[in-house]
Amino acid sequence: MLFTAEEVAQRLAGRMKALRLARDWKRETLAERAGISAGTVKRFETTGQIALDNLLKLALALGCLEQFEAVFAPPPARSLAELEQRSQAPARQRGRR
């Protein structure tokens, strides 16, 4: 399944709103618990746009922060040799051109 960045953002916003409503919280309640403005919550729910730090604050307030831990995680190794190669390779500090 291929989604645009905007579609993914809207889907995240929809799931966050569903969690908020399942807890019977107003936007103001979630905003207060997350330490952000109610306008930020409303903008996220309607447009899918939010700063990363505010998204993580919402996730923490809803008890979902640990789900972000897997974002950008390397894929599982397909073999023992690949796993060994990863552990021995020096961590790159910069990308190549």
C-alpha cells in the first residue's frame, strides 16, 4: 500500500482523534494533558499538520509514545552474517554524495 505524506498524516490524526473520543476527552482535555494548545490539537485533527515535538507530546498523553520507537528502525537482519556485519561496521557520521 502506497500513501502520500498527507494521507499518512490524516490517518494518524484520525486515529489520534478516535483515541481521544474513546476516552471521552475534549480537545482541551487532551491539550492540557499534553502541554500544548487546544488549537494545535484542532489543527492536527482537521489538517493532519503538527510539529513532531507536539505529536510526541500527544502520543505521551495518550499512552502511545512507545509506538514511535520503531520509526526508522533498521530492517531485521536476514542472516547471521548480515547481523555480524552490522555490528562490526563503523557508524557513518555523514552520507556520501
